[in-house]
Amino acid sequence: LSGLDPAQPYFQGTPTEVRLDKSDAEFVDVIHTDTAPTIPNLGFGMSPAIGHLDFYPNGGVEMPGCDKNAASQIVDLDGIWEGTRDFVACNHLRSYKYYSDSIIYPDGFLGYSCASYDLFQSGSCFPCPAEGCPNMGHYADRFKDKIKNDFTKLYLNTAEAKDFPLWRYKITVTLSGKSKVRGYVNVALYGSDGNTRQHQITKGTLKPDNSYTAYIDAEVNVGDLTKVKFLWNNNWINPTLPKLGATTIIVEVGENR
């Protein structure tokens, strides 16, 4: 049984007979997308974990792409009716959009078990444990025999618009060069199943021999990594023409470590 942002008003905090609960089926998975308090934030969705697996994409409160201005949201790609509904209840309705995308992406929407969204964002719950991570949505039940805890809260990030799934990588770049410069470092991943766009690893002072780590949510599952592209830019014309390279770039795939 899959709960798509089960309702908060009149249901949150009620006895289990009244609301969705893990006792309602052999396996209950839940997608929480609108868990802000109903008053004053108009959150429609329930925040406590109530299933066997509870997914909180983007933290479960505010979904990317839902903060577009009213005009652009109402005149939506999918038409005025769809756009008007999204304007009124965009976060709430993301749950079924993620679910329908999950049918097409059996390897997408990996949920990382974590105590909080902040810890997930900082990389504390990366990579997936040995038994893997469950997939939010249609394929969540593939994980039902691996559940260890009473309640499992899972976090992940999604894109702002279709297609929604993102794949998480940890990238560590060790720089080489003669002197420190200011600027930013970008990395793009190339693999057997596709390439990512450039993702920023760090910006500010760049020191040779220092290592910089970032967690990126890539729009493509690149498959087997074949190449990494390293770019740096110092933002302005520097007459000394500084040179900066990378001694090593380490890429860790969240899914299979």
C-alpha cells in the first residue's frame, strides 16, 4: 500500500484506525511532500513516519519548482487546469508526480536512511549500506524483506521538473599547482549510460594540494564511470596566468558504493 502524501488535517495524531498506518497492509510505503504545519503554512501532508518505509524527498516540506511565480505556474506546460492545481497545492501534488516518474525509472529515487534531512545533505548518511537503498515509489516493495527498524525515514533530492529522479555521488578533488588562486572548480561525469552537466565542487580560495569534497545530485545515472572532466575558472583575467590542475579525483557512487 503506497501513501501519496497522506492528509494532515483531521488525520495527523489520530488513532491508527483513523489514518494510514503500517498495520493496514503487509507493506506500507509513504511519500511525504507537504509536511509543513497546516496552520499557518497550509501544509496538507502528514509529517510523522507511519509506514514501513517513509520517504521525505527534499526534506518533505518544500519541493523544488514549487516556488515559481504564480503566473508561470498557472500557465503550465501541462495546461491551465494542471497549473492552477499546482499553484494551490504544488507540494502536495508532487507525491503522485514522483510516483508516476518512479515507474519509468526502476533505478531512480534512491532513499538514504538518515536521522534528518540536514544530516543527509551534509553527506553523513552516504553511501547506501551493504544491503542497498530502497527506491521511492513504485519499486519500494523490492526492499520489504530488508527492513530492520520499526520506522525508517529516508531522504533524497529530486529535480525541479520532470524528469524528477537524481543520482547522488560523492566527489573529492585534490588540486595541484604552484600558488593559491580564487575561483571555482566544476566537475562533469561521463559513463556508459550517459553524461552529467558540470557540477560545482567548491568556490573561493583554491589551494594546491588541498582536497575539496562535494555531494552532487546528478540528473543522469552514468552507469560505469569512463571519464571525469575537470574545469576551473578564476572569475577574472589574471595577468600572472595561474595554472591549476587536479592530482586526483575520487568519485563514489551512492547506490553501489
